[in-house]
Amino acid sequence: MTAFSLAALLLLGAVAFWMGRRRAFQMAASGRGRLHSRPVYHGHFVALACAGPGFATLLLGSLLPGPPPAAVGLASFGVASAGLVLALPRIAPAFRARPLVEAVARGVFAACSGIAILATLGIVLSLVFEAARFFDRVPVADFLFGLAWSPQTAIRADQVGSSGAFGAVPVFAGTLLITLIAMGVAVPIGLLSAIYLSEYAGARARASFKPALEILAGIPTVVYGFFAALSVGPGIRAFGERIGLEVASESALSAGLVMGVMIIPFVSSLSDDVINAVPQSLREGSLALGATTSETIRRVVIPAALPGIVGAVLLAVSRAIGETMIVVMAAGLAANLTLNPLEAVTTVTVQIVTLLVGDQEFDSAKTLAAFALGLVLFVVTLALNVIALRVVRRYQEQYD
């Protein structure tokens, strides 16, 4: 019944818009005076006066436990019809419909912004409160600077961390290592491909290569994980054994390489759009002064597009930090404190998923550790955004 009521209200709102717009045209043609607002605003006014109260009644009735859905639907339709009947006679040449419609639009936009802000605030507060409960049990210094990560409660007292070891340095180190490998692949390839597509490639080559690159962004991450686990990882291990290196079956190198390939489109596509947005007059001025194409790109185009390129790289970093599936399948779950890319490591997001899966009680230190990791990840991401904004503002002042 609710879906039928929604459809009926939408249809009635469309009819109200048509009737209000038509009445405004009739008023304008009757010669009674010039309309203050365009007919489309009169139509929007009648539609809002009709459908707005109807939707509010339907929402309120759906939230209340008492009335049946049929009664709520009929009540909402009746309220909407009353709104139509009351609003339609108000249309006149002197009626100020546009300010009223724009005021409602501003209110809707402000409400949407408020919802986004409240959602962000709720996420932050939930992380802070649950992380505070975790830090009541585990000191902050032990968490941030501890070198052993074993959140499970041991069965025997002689095991490592009989009550759990929550030193997160190995987790942070693994995240940093895999992210650096991924960015080492994605940033050069993505940026150079963007420069080629925007500055050197012809129209036919661009029409072929750009969609091919963007296809990489549509491949599911689990497919990348299979590729890393079944092809890249064994290939790196076989090559390492051939030259005398000991490579783990799950390594940070295989996860980082495949993750770098996955985020190439984020760098390439956004950088290409930003480079194309650089005014052609800057290129022509540089070339007119005798600079070559490569010098123009290095000294004019790239500095002018740097704010957007920084944003693209930041988006790629955030994507790399938040990736889980590739790391699980290619790098493993072992929290090893190492900078050797040939060994197995883990990341913050993988540990968050691991800690929140299972039959462990929610208020245990193991489960609460996920919120502490999430809070640290949020702070790091916020710091990256602040740095990126500073870079953007600096170069915008120079090249605007």
C-alpha cells in the first residue's frame, strides 16, 4: 500500500504542476497584468503545496505504530488534494511564486547538507566513544607504539599476549608498505598515460585508450584478488626462487602491484580531465616563447594542473588504504613488522574486518580494537586531506 500511495502522490503532484502552470499561462493571456514569476514557478508552487503535505502525512503515518497502511494512504491523498484545492486559487499576476519556491529549495538543500554533516558527526562520535572504551583497557601508548599485534585471547598463559597484544605498529607498517607499492605503480603510469592522452595522442588513439583504461575501474576487487593470488603471487615467488630470494606465498609485493593496477584509472582519468582544463593560452604562450612541447608540459601544464593532480593522487591513496579484498587474498592476515615487500603483511582495513567477524562479544577488547584502528585511519585520512588542501591553495594562488 505504501508504494501505491507514493505513486499516487507523485501522479497527483505532476497533475498539480500542470494545472498551476496552465493557470499561470491563462492569467498571462487574459491581460490582467504581467506575471511576477514565470509560469513554471507557479506550477512548482502548486505541486509543492499539494505533494509536500501529502508526503509528510504519509511519512508520519508510516512511523506511527497504530494506523493501518490503507488509512495512512487515504489520509495522505486527502491532505494532498486539499493542498491542491487551496493553492490553485492563489495563482495571480501579482503572486510571488518564485521566492516561495526558491525558499523551499534552499530549505531542502540545507536539510540535505545537515543530514550529511550529522551522518559524518555520528560516524566520528561512534568511533571516538568506542575507541575510548578500548583505551580504557589498553593504554594509548601501547596501542600506537606496541610492536606485537595478537588481539586474540590466548588459551595458554605461555602464548604471546595471554590477554591479547594490541600493538598496532605492524598493522600500520603493512598498510604503509602496500600503499607505497601501489602508489609506486599507479602514480607514474597513471600520470604519464594522462599526459600522453591529453598532449600527444590523436583523437582516434584517445577514443580507444581512455575507455580501455577506465575499464580497469569497473573490475570487481575480488577478481583482482584472484588474479593476485593465482597469477601474480606465484609468479613473483617463482621468479624470486630462480634468482635465490626467499619469497612468501602471500606477499606485500603481489598485493601492492595488483592494487596499483586497480587504481591506475583513478589517477589517469582525473589527471587527464585536469590537464585538459588548463587554458590553451598557457600552452600557446609557452610555445611562442620558444619552449618545446615537453618543456611546456613540465614547466607550464603540470604546475598549473597540480592541484587537480594532487586531488587525484589523494583519491588513489584513500582507495589503496581502504582496499581489503586484494590484501586478504594476496598479502594474508599475518601482522608482521617488516618493510620487506617479499613477506606477508596485513593492513588496517583487513584487521578491522577480521576483528568484527566471529562470535566474540561486542564489548571485548578484541572487538573494540577495530574502532581504535578505524579512528586512527580516520585521523590519517583527515591529515592527508589537510595537506592536499594546502598544496591546492598554494598553487591556485600562483596560477589563478
